[in-house]
Amino acid sequence: MSDSEPKTILTIEFGATQIEAIDAWIERHEHPKPTREEAVCLLIIARLGAEEGHPSSPIPGFVTGRDIV
């Protein structure tokens, strides 16, 4: 996500197990380590294939605007 893109703020509730998993994911990274907020964004972007250069969705049968040429 570029800094020039419009942003939407989401409030998400996580249980202790999910927070522990996010914190463990953060600990596996080199410095500078991402914040929890950055980690969640990075995990979502990676899972959705929303990084630049990923033209299609990883969800079978799910079509996004990136898939339409």
C-alpha cells in the first residue's frame, strides 16, 4: 500500500491466542520489527495477494477488479 492511497481505519478485536500469534510473527522479523498494526496489515496484504504485481486473488472463484483486463 502506498502512502498516497486513501486509508480506511478498521477496528478489529483479537483474542489472546491471536495476539500471541501476531507477537510471535513479529519476533521472527529482523529489526526494525513491525508494530502490531503494521504486522496485521502485512499479514492481510500477503494473504490476499494485494501486493503490487499480484494480479489475481488467491481465493478460488473470487474475482476482483485486478482480475478483469
